[in-house]
Amino acid sequence: MTRFASIISGRRTKWAVVAAWIVLVAILAGPGGKLADETNDQTEGFLPAGAESTRVLNLLGDLQVEHGLTYLFISHDLNVVQHMSDRIIVMYLGVIAEVGNAEEVFRDPRHPYTEALLAANPSMHEDDARIRLQGSVPDPSSPPEGCRFHTRCPVAVAACGWDVSDVLRVLEERGRALEGLRGVERRTPVEGTLAFETEDEAASVVAELLGDRAPAPMRAAAEVIEARGRDVHVRFPAVEEMSVHAVGHGHHTACILHADDAGPASP
Ligand code: SF4
């Protein structure tokens, strides 16, 4: 603790105190005890930037070795994750996207979200052939059907799970005026009716949804996209929520693109 106190200065008190508690609780928990660290995100003020941050992390690493501790780190900082972790769980909208040994996940990610996270870190990927995420994060209280990542996945396919909300999102993203939309009836998440003021508006929306500017996987997935008078009917096949499957020893992903990859056991 004396070593720890020696690097505390002024405004660093907050993270220093939190880190001290982490170590204390971890030691009290004993070897094999789990430690939940809410966040070490620098933007939330826990860790300082630069050398001091590295010193704190190295100190935590030293204590881990000395006392046989197990840390559970939750972080958006991939450099910290890579520095600290033996095993990684990548989560998106509250579910597991990928899990595996740290070295393997960083070297050979098997989920597009993991790839996008790694590609977004310039210290890990310097080329311009990055996976770039589309759109914004959906409401976690009403997650998308099928793969929760499909609304932002640049390599999504028809089988990834499409729903009525995708139709509305696509129309909005294409700048399609929806003033004429009187209401949306969702009979299920994957089947519904968009009611418009006029038949022309309904026909125009169908043309938009079936046109080249709409996502090809969504068009391929649709069982019904058609105008009936002033209504637009849409229906997609129901898809189970993606669950993780093995793609290697201790390596699992929830991406359907790797469904045929060989792998033993469940996590
Ligand atoms: S299952 Fe894979 S390809 Fe499909 S949306 Fe999810 S991450 Fe993308």
C-alpha cells in the first residue's frame, strides 16, 4: 500500500482510493476470489492517462501474481484489456458476442463487433481497411431480433434476423419522409403493417424498401413487403436470438458467419 500511496497526487485521489479498495477486497477474497471492477475507463475518471495509469495496472498485476488473485475487468479501453487479460468476453447490448483467450481473440477475432472494436484502435490496426460500424446503438430495453448486432453489422446477411423496426429504421436512415405514416401495427416483432395517408405514399415506401438503396440482406430476408391500398405489409421469418458456438478451443462466437467453424465444447 505504501508503494501505491507514493504515486498518488492531487486530483488522482479518486482512482487511487478505488484502486486501493480493489486490491484490499481482492486480497480479502483470497486466491481464486473474483473481483468486479465496474470500470477503468479513463473517460469516467477512474484511471489517469499515461504513465501513472500504467503504473497502477502494473501494480495490480504484481499483486495478482503475489496473492494469486483473479480480476474481472470491465473496460472499453482495448489497450488495458490486452495488457491485463488472460481471457476476454466481448459483450454487445447485454449479450456475449465472443469469448476466448485474450491472445487468440486479439489475433483472430471471430465476431464482426470484436473486429470493429479492434479496428477502431489505431495502435492495433494501422491500415485503412477498417470495419466501420453503421448507425447508432439500439435501445437495450428493446433489442433487435436475431443477432442484436445486425442493425450495425457491415457484413450482415439475410439469416441474421430482420424485423419491423428495421423497416422503419431503414426508411429514416435513407431520409425518407414519414409524415404520411399514420401508425404502425406490430402483430409480432417480425410482422406488421405501416398505415399511410394515401396509396401513393404506401407505393412509394414499398419502392424504397425494394430498391437498391435498401440493405440487400433485409430485402433478401423479407417474406412480404407489399402495398395493399394505403397500407404496407411487411413480414420476415422469425429467427432465434444468436447464441455462442465454439470456433476453437475455448473460443466461442455468436456470429452466424462462423456457424460451420469447427470447435469443441461450450463456454
Ligand atoms: S450474426 Fe454475424 S454477420 Fe450476422 S449480424 Fe450478427 S455479427 Fe453480423
